[in-house]
Amino acid sequence: MHRGAKQRVNDVIREVFLAGVSTRRVGETLQALLGERVSAQTVSRVTRSLDREVACFHTAPIADDVRYLLLDGVYLRVKTPTAQRKLVLCAYGITVRGERRLLSFRLGTAESQAQWEMFLGDLRKRGLGGSNLKLIVTDGCTGLHKALDTVFPYVPRQHCWVHKLRNISNCLKRSQQKECLAGARDIYTAETRSEAVKSYWTWARRWRDEAPKAVACLERDLETLLNFLDCPPQHHRMTRTTNAIERCFREVRPRTRPMSCFNNNASCKASPCPNLHTTRDTTDYAELFFRVIHFKDLEQPLRVTGVATYR
């Protein structure tokens, strides 16, 4: 096979692998096309070439034009004797021009203050100084908020409504969930903060006696739950949750199911790229990430040697 044909075959192998076919099944899939079976070892060798693109992604400068920053930790399963779940810290940005970008991802061992601080510090080092940053959306993780107190202390924060509603649901009886959560919807769909507060008190009066823990769960974070209402009305939907990150990994997980879970830490990283690049709101650079992630560096978790401070 001449060099050009071999490269085209390698490209096909990569595309089929990234489409969600396991290394073992890639050979069976391509046998009819190539006339010979491609071994799992060959597939692994070809896909290792993705590491260079991943390295470029992790060292590329980040333009300081991010207006809204979404942060979340996502768990992916790795095939080990104990079937471990690997935590991936993720940052997703919406720029002043409305472009959406996956900014970074790193493997962590816990959502601790130190690990989030190192992750956020890397964003700053690559150029995200926060000069245009108006709001940071999080899931309410304590470690993350302590890290933000150090790295981006003056940027308002928005508590993700999806995560909060899950917490409220856990405080309710099954028979209460539908009505109670529907009532809470009036709070986060309000057009102004004053309307949202009014809706909250109406909801709280209805449920305080029947579900006091649910009401307390929402009440303690009410202020940060409503910060998105200080943004322009057309931005409310995109800034009240971390759904952009959640959506990315919802599209990733169907790709992992044919394999049950990742074979090892290195293969874990290949998962996000195949399906995520098809989302309509990614930029060209994020598309590159979605297509080439090979998660090689997941063999080396985020190491915390100290807690840096930022001025």
C-alpha cells in the first residue's frame, strides 16, 4: 500500500474510532472496505497520533474575551479491577461575541479547593485574566467556590439551577416532586430579580410546612441562584445552568457504551471528541478538541504541590 493510501486508511480508522466504535470492532467494521482485517493493536497505534493535537489544545493561549465562564466536574468510567470513575474538571466559555468554547479539561482526584485552584490558575496562565468576565456559573461545589475566592474573587457567581433542582428533589417525597418543582420554575423563569423573589415567597409559603428541607435547600442559595437575572434578558437561559457542559458529556456517553467503559486512563480521553464536535455551538478550536481528545494525560492526574495566590 503506497503512502497516500495508507494515510487515507489511517484517517478512516481514526474517524470510525471517534464515531464510537471500540478498537476491537473497528477491524471488523473496516474488513469489508479494506479487504483485510485491521487489528486492535493497529487501531490503538493510529489513534495514539491524536496525542499531539491534545497537547496543542492544553497549551494554546486563551483569548481574554470570555464573558460567561461555566465550571463543572464530570465523571467518566475507566475499566480497572475496581471499575473506577475518573473526575474531569471542565471549563466552558461564552465570549463577548456569543461564541461558545470548551476552554480546558483536566483529570482530578477530587473537587477540592487545591485542585480547582490549580485548574483555574492554568486558565489564567494561558490568558484568561477575566477582564471581560461578568459571571461564573458553577454547581455550588464548596472546593470550587473557595478556589474562586482566590483566583476570581470579584466576579459574581451563579449557582446552577439544574443542580439545585436535583438537590431539592432529593428533599421531597415522590408524590410531591412534580408539583413542587413545577412551582419552582416560576422563580427561574422570572424576567427580573424582584419578580423572582416574589415567586420564591409564593412557592416557599406553599411548601414550607409540607417540605421544609426543600425550602431551606433553595433559600440558602437564593441570592446566587438569581445572579443570572442581572445579565441581559436574552442571556438568561444560557447563564442560569451549566447545561452546556452537561450537554457535551451527554453526547459523549453514548459513544462509551459500546465499550462498557474505558479500557484504561489513556483511552478515557478519546471519548469526548467523537460526538461533541457535532454540536452546533462549538467554535473551530473546540471542534478540534472534540475530534482529537485521546485523554493520554489522564495517566497523570492533576498534582497539587501548593496553593498559589493571585492578585
